[in-house]
Amino acid sequence: MKAWSIKKPGGRDVLQQIDVLKPVPKQGELLIEVKAAGINRTDTLTRQNETLAASYPILGVEISGVVVENQSTDPKLNAGTRVCGLVNHGGYGEYAIMPADRAMILPDELSFSEGAAIPEVFLTAYQTIYWLGELDKKEKILIHAAGSGVGTAAIQLARQLSQANIFATAGKTEKLNMARTLGANVTVNYKEESFSERVNTVTDGTGVDVILDFVGASYWEMNMASCAVDARWILIGTLGGSEVANVSLNHLMKKRIALKATLLTPRSDEYKARLSQEFAEMAMPLFQEKKLKPVIHKVLPFAELKEAHRIIENDENIGKIILKVSE
Amino acid sequence: MKAWSIKKPGGRDVLQQIDVLKPVPKQGELLIEVKAAGINRTDTLTRQNETLAASYPILGVEISGVVVENQSTDPKLNAGTRVCGLVNHGGYGEYAIMPADRAMILPDELSFSEGAAIPEVFLTAYQTIYWLGELDKKEKILIHAAGSGVGTAAIQLARQLSQANIFATAGKTEKLNMARTLGANVTVNYKEESFSERVNTVTDGTGVDVILDFVGASYWEMNMASCAVDARWILIGTLGGSEVANVSLNHLMKKRIALKATLLTPRSDEYKARLSQEFAEMAMPLFQEKKLKPVIHKVLPFAELKEAHRIIENDENIGKIILKVSE
């Protein structure tokens, strides 16, 4: 089968198509004919990871496709079933292995490209908003990087599952327009105004209950100033740097802030399975009803992976970049 | 009735005995004849709080005593019942008001002095270890200030309720001896060695799952180095300063650390009621069986409140200072 791996760790030029044997599923696993794969920043980081040892893996952590072989005991996942979900590498290939307990059945209403656009960003958004952020109905949430894959997913989940009061930040008008379309109540162009001042004006100084923070150091003081008492501040990226000078623990204590740092990809198989199952139950029906929708920036042919990585690395996309693996 | 208040905010000399009317309980409250009151650092902070407006309150946030009047619908709390629990000020007086839903029935096996030594430190320890720290059976916990009231309570709870692997730090041999007696597995004199090196040696570099941190800035790097992946780091004091010169968010993310800052006293009545009820159910039977015991440094007569504050402020105590209010 055809697949994308790397010659060695490095820039986009190290990406190479290879020909390898189909993988063989073990007990509890599915063999899937991959139809589409999502492109993620974690893939570009893996591509550059100098500590990676040969033989290098097939890249890609999320796919959609059709089950070819079901080595689990779940008859709902028999051959022919349309599924999507996270894989442990191996997504950019014509066939991939997925642990059966994290497969999510893809409703007929959704295309394979849409299915491949769901797992990583919606599961990350769900995990950070609900498992870590513990967002309660009608609470206030501040979502940064509103145009990103996780940002667009988070706005939709907070709107549809929680009727939250949503503050969204981004640096481009088109991203802010998209955020409002998806359900954000208040949008802030961070290049033009201070989001913490806006949050405090709109909330009469009471602040937000949850922050999804992809930015880190450069937003530290403004995030702190935006927190309500008992806020949950979820740190899932450091696009604005990771070194913070002069942190006041008293500020954290006065507001009883919980600062929770997280990543999804390195978590255990068991964690991803529990998360996928809960998400499928809570959110998949809303995709069928079109209340939730994957936001897709562009679908590219299998041969154009380097271009897909370029778009992600240049932050040109609003929503997901999808690699079409087969018809 | 006799009670202790202040002339104005300030040092120990501002403490003054006053004569006031007995308080009158409202619906849902108990009037309690106070037998003993616990002395807490929060009382000394209230005493010094320049933002406090006259008329100044009766100090004291925890008591034991006998119900005189039950204005709740709970017949288990009728007049004559021995109770202990948190009060919203008013503890250093011959009578006090307590919301009925946070009263904990005091078993006959415990004296009133012991009863007054339970609420603040054991509820704080329970809240931080279980509600925020989510300590699981047989996990590893690092407890600083092992000789403090909360420290001695935390060691006992982690031992009796969770069979945890307990690391305890203090700066005096007698405090470390007490910690081992109460159930600590590993004790570290922070004046003599690095606790993070000890933690990493004993755990083969895997670190601890929960930290109870009363220290803050001066322990920042060592606490970070002591955390396991997915650690819960509970910040409940800043005895070692509150300004951290440099924080690396990457360190937090790599270990997926949840840093949760908290205080008990400013929390809502509803929170204190829920906490008291859960604690009474989980832990009070263990006091009856003598598996848990309040650690009392000294019981002082009602007249000697200034001495009680002196001991607390000079950090001379191992365990609680109790004010005997009536026989």
C-alpha cells in the first residue's frame, strides 16, 4: 500500500511516499481502508522530531474510512462500517489500524472528508471544555485562536452542548466572522483591543469561568485578569511563548484558579477510548442534525501532503486541512 | 456573653474581650454554647486586616459545643447535641451561630477540645487531597509543612482513607518524627536535603501524583521536579513567597500538571456544607475508632487568647492551639 513517512526528521522536504505491506490488526483492533486523513500540527512536530529513531513511522493521527477487518468483539464495527477516529500514527496510508474501542461510527449524513476533520479537534475541544474545564450550562468561556481547528470546534460545542456565553479572540476579521457564525457571543480582534478589558467590561468585572489557552506566555497577565473566581484555565498550547516572568501566586489564590496543562496525543489508549466513546454519545447525534459541523479549509489530493504541511505551518487555514487518501 | 473582638486592626495588643448579647439563630441555624474554639492563621490575618470596617467581628472560624437552640428541620441536631464545625466568624465567644447543614455531630469518644481541633484543618486537608487533588488509592502524595495543623491532618487522611505512599517535609526533627507516627512513609528535613531529589530517588524518577503546597515561590522548581505525569499540585499557602521569577509553561505541559490554587475560608456556605457533610460521613467513624486523631499542641484558657495568637504567629506549634471557652 502507499503511505507517507519521512526520510529523516526535518523540514517538509523530508516527507516521502513509501510502499509498504498492509498492517495486520491484532485482537481488539480494526483494519480500516482509509478514505481521508486530517493534518495536524502534531504531525509537523513529529516530522521534525530529532529524537525519533528509524524506522520512521507513517505520519497521521486521525482518519475516516471503512472497516475491512474487525478483530474486536463489537458487531457494530463489522466490515463495511463507516468510521472515524484517532490512530497511533499511521493515518497517512491507504490502510490503517485503529483500536476498536476508539472508533466512532460515521453517520451517513457526513462525508469521509468531514469525518476525518472531527476526531483530533473535536475530541481535544471536548476534553478541554468538559473533562478539564468542567464547563457548566450557561457559564462563560474565553476561547483563543478562534479560527483554529480546535477553536472552531470549541465554539460549536460550548454553544450547542452548554448554551455558554462565549468570548472568542483571533487576529483576522474573517476568523472572527466565522467565530460569530459558529456561536460566539463576543469576538475580539487581539490586534486592535485588549481582550481582558473587553471581558471585564462585558461581565461587569466578574470574568470568565473557563479559558482555552493556546497562547501561553504572551497572554499570561490578560488571561489572569480575565479569570472569574474558581476559573478553570486550560493550557493547551504555547504559540505565544512558554516562559513567563514574575508570576504572582497570590493572584492565582485570590481567584482560586485551577491552571491545567494538557496535551491529547501523548495520552494513553484507555484515555482516548473513554474520551471517544463519551464524545460519540454526546455529540455525534448533533452532527447528524447539522447542529455541529466540521470546519474544513481545504481538501487536498494524497500526492499534495507537502502543500498540506505548508498551509498548517504558515497558519493560513481556518479550520481543517484534509488529505484525500482514496475515493 | 463574653467574646473576643478587636479594638481596631493590628497586632496582638488590639485583641479585646467584650460583653455582647447572645446571637439569635435564624431559620436553618443552630445556637451553640461554645465549649472550645480552634485558633487559625486566618484569625490572625483577620485581626490585622486594615480593610475591615467597624463594628469589628468576634473572631474565630471553628468551634465545638452543645446545641442550645435548633432552628433547622433536622431532629438529629436538637438541643443537647454535641457538635463541631465551621462558623462564619464568632467562634471566640460563649455562644455562636452555626448553619445547621455544616454541623458535624461530635462522637462521645472525643472531648470538646478535640472536636474544636477538627473542622478547619481536617476539612482543608480533605478538600485539597480529595476534591482538588483527586488522590486515588495507593497513589503518591507529597505533603509540605508536615508539622502544621493541615499537614498532620493530611498525613492521617492520606494514610487511613487511601493507603497512599506519603512523602512529608518539615524543618524540625520532632515534626518529622510526628509525621512518621501519623503515617508518612518518607520524611525529608528540607534544611538538610533537597526533597525533589529524594522524591525522584525513591520513585525512580516517576514523581508524586499530588502535592499539598503551603510554600509557593521558594519551592516552585523543586515541586515542578517532583510532579509525576498528570500530577495535581494544590497551592494552599505562600509561606515561601508568592512571586515566582520564571515559570516554564512547557514543564507544566510536558507533565500535564494541574496547578490548583485554593482557600477554604472565603468559600460559599453551600460549599462548606457539602464538604462538612461528606467529611463527616467518610471520616468521623475513623475518629471514633481512634484511627484518626486531632493533633493538639496546647489548650489555653479563654483569657489567654493573646498567647494563643503569639504561638501561632511564631510557628511554635505542632498541631492545633485550642481556646477553652467554657467547662
